[in-house]
Amino acid sequence: MRDCIVVGAGHAGVEAAMSLAHAGKDTLLLTIKLKHIAKMPCNPSIGGPAKGVVVREIDALGGVMPKIADRTALQFKMLNTTKGPGVWNMRVQSDKLEYSKAMADLCMHTENLTVIEDIVEEVICEENVFKAVRTQKNGIIEARACILTTGTYMDSTVMISSDTRSEGPDGDRTTKDLSESLRKLGIRLFRLKTGTPQRVLTSSIDFSKTKYEPGAQEFLHFSEETKREDVLPYEKQVPCYLTYTTPETLEIIKENLYRSSMYSGVVKGVGPRYCPSIEDKVVRFADKPRHQLFLEPESLSLDTTYIQGFSTSMPRDVQEKMVHSLIGLEHAKIIKYAYAIEYDAIDPLQVKPNLELKQIANLFISGQILGTSGYEEAAGLGIMAGINARRKLDHEEPFILRRDESYIGVMIDDLVTKGTNEPYRLLTSRAEYRLLLRHDNADQRLLKYGYENGLISEERYRKFLDKMDQISRMKESLKEKTVDKDSGINEYLETLGYENSHQSFNAYELLKRPGVELCRILDLMKEEYDPEIAGQVEIEVKYEGYILKARKEADRMRKMDNIALPEDIDYLKVDNLALEARQKLDKIHPASLGQASRISGINPSDIQVLAIYLKQRQRERSE
């Protein structure tokens, strides 16, 4: 009998399986096609707003996506650098073929991990406990636990206008049997929709009419273990290009709107609000004269370009007209047409914060099947499901990340507390503590957890502790040191618009001034320093007041999260609770008072009633 079966080898499945295998568990990874392990069926990139921080968090927890993303990137870029550090995010343009190959190679050569090409048709349970899966080729396979990460492959339908096919992305197989099996187990499913744009022949694009978008020249990386020689040097990185729709594009879409799967009634599921199709953009933002589109390379091995922002389910003949109406793509040759895809997902309100199903023990859910959208969200859920499945097998307490600790924690809490009726994607605006959840401090927040769960090596953990010591020592040193007035500091301040005061300054207080850079202060003081350490210190000092305020608020919420709500509470019988509160609490059964407070429709007065009820219950049971 296996320790754990992971169903699906997408971004969630790979992270889940690797975390289990690295922790010494006998793990079986089942995939429809071996060559599609960690496949990128949509955008050939990793990272972006909020998502980039998630990748950094996966690295701190000991995941594999960050390392492979660095090594197979065609371009590196840091976004939002003109704004505060709370919204800085890295993004890489990926070589999607090399990324998938590298992940497959990793899976095939990892100890404790077996990869098999097969399709799961049934989940077998006894007395609400997972026991086995039944597959097409290998029949019944038993295991102590299972993680479902089927992505968009469960009863999926691909749609190009009225042309609908029962298949997964890129014509892959799909299965209705697994959906039916889950329904028989009493699991609620619902339909979601997403889509992908056209791929066009790169050599058929006139890039002279578009805007050149290079990457960053500095050394950027998702993984702390990545070295400069591991990544593509700047001079070899591949650029992206920016173009726009034209008035003709908008006219073509408006005239043919009735032929889109989205607007003709073919699509039954709900699409992603934050990544809409181009026809949806035209309808929702009717006042916009144009929409920007990014032309992104897919692989050094392919002569294809991905048109980011041009997802559609229009018929093929309309897509031809749409693409040819774009600036620079007047003679572009379409290699693969855009399509919409609809699939079954599991209502996340049925899942505990450790990603285990409430009604079936040892059955975990992760990735797009849980209602999310995006490779990064899937990978983040995958590593958390893997860690929690391992902990369950070893009879350890669940591993739950708080909202003030990580974007992954925000995502899971949103899903299991509020649910979703559309493909969920992370945004910086979803995180109330985003100044605490920065790109630069992911290791400070999470590396200890990766280490405690056996996914971070002793050597790496020691290096991290040394880094933290350096940061602490530099901050203390700045508090004690003075920047001499004859060092050139006043002249530097004048360039920033400050008046020349002809005086010396305390280095720590000076750094708090807007525009003042720590590297310039240290240069004037003629001190040697590590740029990475200095950058970390600069953020912590400059935003010290805001960070302290956020931490105080987080501490207040943490106290509520530490008040557990027993699973056996019958909320329908709790006196003085509002009717809506009773119904929602009964449906969700939150794990803590803090989680209850974040449920839509639960008011502060309901939380107060719950707190009183808990005290009365404890008093009665202690008597």
C-alpha cells in the first residue's frame, strides 16, 4: 500500500508529490500524459502581481517551481518598482517546453516518487475515509491518503464558438467518471470556465510596429538557491512586445458577439473576472477605445508567440479577422486558435483549512479543481496539500498559514471561508497585510516552516539564520553611527531637494527620509556592505511605522484565530445568532473564531454571541 496517491501532474500535483517524496513518503503520481507533467497550457510565464510573491513563498517552504522557473526563464522582470515594496512582484517569461521537461526529469528521478501514466475514474472510500482509487489501466490502487489535483481535466469541454468537444487542453483526454464518483460521495461540484488566446507564427509578426519590452538587467531570481550562472544572462534574454487593439478589432468583436461561446449560451460555467476574454472586455469596458496586448515568446524551440490579453471563444474565421486587425499582426499566421474550456471544480467550502475534505478523511484537494486560476496559485496549494497529507499520515497537527504570514494563507482562507463562484486568482488587494507579505521577506516569514517540515536543508537554514543576524547587526550599527557633515551627505541631500543644513546625521534616522538610499549612505561612510542585506534593511527602516501598525492589527486577529470552534457545534441551535449567521456557520463550520469573523454576512454581534457561547460551553463542561 502506498503512503499517498497524487492524482494529476500539473503544477499543484508536482509540488504535492515532491513535498511528500522529499519527506520520505512512498508517493504515486498519476498523470494523463507523462510528457505533459507541469505543462503550461495557457500563458508561458510565472509570477506577476501577488503571484510572484507566492512563488517566493513556495521557495521558502521548500518547493520546486521557483528553481525550475529561474533556470528555464527567457526574461526576468520586477513589476511595480515605482510603488512601495508591498506591491513589488517578479515575473519571468518562461520557456514552456524546457520548464515542463525539467519538471518531468525531476519527478522521474526523485527518490520515493513513482510516476505512472493513467486516468483515475473513481475514488473509493469506506465509512467516510479514503481507501483507494480505481484507474483505467492499473485498476484499484490502495493508499493511506490521496490528493486530487485534476486541474481543468475533470469533465472538461473545449469550445470555439458552437464547436464543442469533450476534451481537455490541447485535445487531451478528459473523464466524466471521476466527477460522477465524487458526486456519489456527496461532494458538491460546480462548473467553471477559463480560456486561452491564439498562438501565432513569430516570424509572421511585424515587430517594428510594436513597442519593445526588455527584461531587467540586474540579477533577479525566485529561489534563494539560484546562482547567477543558473539563469540566462541579460544579453541573451528574449524580449516581449506591446501592441494594441484597433477600432477595427472592436467592430469585428461587436458584430460577431452572438457567435462567441460566452455570449451565445454555449458556456454554462463562470469565467475569471480578473482575466476576461477580449469580447468580455469590449462589453464591460465599452468606453475604452483600445486594449493593450503583450506578444510573448513561448519557447526557444518554437517559432510561436502568445498574444496575452486576447483570449476568446469566437469562431475561427472571426479570429482570423481579429488577429489581422491588430497593430503589427496584419499578416500573422495563426498556429493554434483560441478556445474556452469549461470543467468541474469542487466547492471549496467543503474543505478544511488544511485542504482535507470535511466529509472524507485523508482525501485532500488542491489546484484548479479547488476553484483557483493560475499556475502559481495551484503550486502554492499543492505544496500545502502535500505538507498536510504528510502531517496527517504522521499524526501531526495540521499546518495552517495565517493571513499575515503569506499570500498562500490568504488564498486558502478566502477559499475555505468565503468560497468562490468564479476562478479565484490572487491579487495584492486581497491581502490586508500586504506590507508584511513582501517579495523580499518570504524567507523571513516561511523558511522556518519549510525547515520544520523537512523540506529545507540544514545548510540552507543555517545560511538563512546568518542572513538574519547580518540584518539585525546592520540595523543596530546604523542606530549607533553618524554620517559626518564632511562626508558629502549634505550635497547628496541637496540633490534630493533637501536644504543644506551643514550638519552631521544619525544614519538610522537619516534613512527614514523619503528618497534617501542606504547604499549611498554606506558609500559616503566608506563602509563595505552586502547589497541584498542593505536592501532588506532599507525597507524595514523606511516602513518601520507602517510595519509595526500592521503587526499590531495582525496580532489582534491572531488572538481570534487561536480560539478554536469545536466541530460538533450545532449552530442552528445557538441562541441569539442571526438567522443568516446560523445558516452560514452551519454550512462552513469554521475552524476558529477568526475564520468565522471573515465569513460574508457574519456581523461583529454574531462573533460576540459565539464568544459568549464558547465560554458558557467551557464552563458547563468543566463543572
